Amino acid sequence: MTTPGDPGRRPDDGHLPSQGQAGYGAAQEPPYVYNPYANISYPSTYPSTPAGLGGAPMPEAPARRPGSVHLALVLLVLSALPYLLFGLAALLVADQSAGALPPDDLAELQRLGVDPAQLVRTGGTVMLVVAGIFVLLAVLAWMGRRWARALVVTMTAGFVLMVIALVAAAGSQGLPVDNAALLLLALPVVLALGGVALLLGSAARRWFSRRG
């Protein structure tokens, strides 16, 4: 029998590696580190992987509509309201329009073969359609459609030119334009211009750019 200090004893006596066990000098496995999140599976309804555990980034919050866009919609709808009312009234009173015309004008229309009621009805329909399209475009612009905003700007410019042309034509014909009529023509244009200015403002531009 040999003792641990016996020089005749081999150092590995009793400690020979068993079959399948790595020998001396083989690569050792890294030490085990406990990870409490290693085997956690999250349900499919979980909104996202918790912070610090990887996964896709949280989606960016949608851009908040600025107050100027809300106010622009109100101004644009108010600017179209008189045209909607006038168009509806023209459709309702078209049959009585002949009696409101001066006799000379009525005789001239009859000589030309123009029906006054049909003329008023057509004008009212056109006014309703144009004003309705304008309101629809204003709502679409409020929803973030940039092409609708561009069309609202274009139609507003057309209204401004139309009012200027009407006032200039009345002046060239010697027809008086009283303050009430001028206010009735100018007020919708001023409201529409205010709405367009808000849609083209810096806050609205940033919001439209984030809408894509």
C-alpha cells in the first residue's frame, strides 16, 4: 500500500477518466449562469416584448392633429354655408322666380326661349354641387389628405377671382353694389382664406408631413 506522500504512487491513481469523459487538456464548458427570462414565452396577445429583452421596437405614436387644422375645417365649412343655403333656396323657389323678374327681363327671356324657373333651378344645383364638393374636400384635408388640401387652396383661389369678377362686372354695368351685398360676397371668401391660411401654417405643415 502506498501513502499519499509515497513517491511511487502515480498522481492519477484512482482518478482515471471514465469512458466518454473529456481528458486532461480538453476544452471546458463555460460556467452556468442563471437567466430568469431564458425560457419565458409570452402569449400572442402580449403587446410587445418587455423593455430590455429585445424584440421589435415600439411603433411610433400617431401624430396629433393640431388645433389649427380643427379651426381651419370650421372656417371652411362656414364659408361654404351661404352657398349651400342659397342653392337650396333656389331649388325651392325656382317655380316662383318668373314672377320676381321685371316685365322687360321676363319678355326678353321668353323671346330667347329661356325658362326662368329652369335657369334658377340649374344655378341652384350648380351652387349646391360646388359647395358640397368644397366641404367634402375640407373634411378630407382635415383627415390628413394633402391632395385635398391642395384642391381646397385651388378652389378658394377660384372663389376669390369669381367674387372680384362679379364686383367688377357690376361696376362696369353701372349696377350699384350696396354694403349688404358686398358683405355677403366677401364674408365667405374671407372665411375661406382664413381656413386656407391655417392649413398652410407651420403646425399644419408639420402634421401633414408626418401623415405621409
